Amino acid sequence: MMPVCLQPEPANFDERVRQRGHQWLVDKGWSMDAPAPDASALPTYWRESQKELWSAYGGICAYLCIFFEWASGASSTDHFVAKSVNAGQAYEWANFRLSCLGANRNKGRFDDVLDPFEMSEFTFELNLANGEIAPGGHLQADAALLNMALTTIQRLHLNDVETAGMRAQHVNDYFNHDVSADYLRRRSPFVWAEMVRQGVICTP
């Protein structure tokens, strides 16, 4: 994971998603600032903006920090504040995080993960040899933030065999001259940023 900047909401998002969702909640008598009595019943108006979410964030998963093609069908809208926690946030662009399906499922309704929109740079560091990540060294001075970083790794399965192996493969692809630094920057930006920080890749 690495910091992500909130992108402007699409044109007509308010009309197509927010207003329709809020009106549905009003009609049902559900509070917009309280947990949804049945989150599964919420109309999925956010899907109206899913392609735009993918485009706005360049196809980069907010949690795995890798590019995925729209055609793969792997795109999903994660509600950072879960629908079951706050019904109104189900229809707010600023609450959406572009996510691969697996990372979205792992996060679920839990609120114990770091928000990519609020993270500082180098919150996580990469072991180039095995692809595993760990909290950045500067987090040692902040026990609460360190604990959140560790919980995030566990909750999102960021160091499982497949995910760590994927990052390690991206590193090896660069060392083997199979991909360029620019390709790595566009397709695996966290790995690229860590290789830059660790002096493996030099930038102009």
C-alpha cells in the first residue's frame, strides 16, 4: 500500500448515484448517518460509477497497489466506511476505494485498516528478496500507527504467499530486464517506489 490522492467525482455522479441512493434511504425511512438495517438491501447505484472509479485511479488497486485491466472483471468498489456501518456513505464518491475483488472481500466491513487516502509516504517497506512488506521504520515511534499497520497487513492478507510472491516476481522481472522501470512504475507502483527508495532504481 501507498498513499492515494482523492480524485474528483465524475460529472453527474450526484444525480446518478448520490441523489438516487439518498432518496431510497429517505423512502425507506433509514437514517443516512446510521448503520443500514440490512446492507444487502441497499440498491447498488455505486456500480453506475465503477468504470469511472477504475479510470480515475488509473486501474491501480488501492490496497494491493497493482494495475489490473478493466476487462479482467477484477474491479470492485470498496466502501472504506462500510455500508453496514453508515448507510449514507454507500453513495459518497469520497468513500469509494478502487479495489481488486480479493482485497475488497478481505477488508469487508472491518474498520481496522489504514486508509490509503490518509496514509503518509513509506508507511510500508518492501523486502525485495521475498516480496513481503513491513511497517516503515519511522512507525516505531508511534505505537498506535504501528499497530494499525500490522493489523492492515494481516486483515488484507498483504503478506500471503501469492501476494508476496507477486511483488517478488515484479522485482525479479526488473532485475531480469523483462520490464523497464517505467513499466514497473505504471503497473506496480509500490514496488517501483520501494526500489527507488532503496536505491535500486535511479530517477532523473
